[in-house]
Amino acid sequence: MLGLNRADARRSRSSAMSGKMDETTALAAIVLWASGHFDTKDISDVLRCGEDAVCRTLHAARHIAKGDR
């Protein structure tokens, strides 16, 4: 077991959130999701971004579509 000051660097990246998407990538994620043929993992692989970024983008798009801010 590693001490508190000696964290395993390989594990530090596993729970970190990926960065922001640009507008074109976000739109592509929404279009691919809306097609009904792809899941969030497939979309993240194709767009070379984090799956969490795809999920956040889709969640935000749902709120905007409902009229929420």
C-alpha cells in the first residue's frame, strides 16, 4: 500500500474529468446520439474525447431543448 504522499500516478488519471469540447465536436456528438445508432462510448471513441464530456454535452443539450437554462 502506498502512503498518502506517494499516490499511484497511473490511477490519478482514471477519475479525472476530460476537458471541454469545442462547438463542432459537441454538435457532432449530439447528431450521433440523436441518430440512435451510437452509445456514449462509441461517440467518445470516434470524436477522440472523453466519454464524460459526451455525457455532459448531451445532458446540457437536453436542458436547452426543454427550455431550461
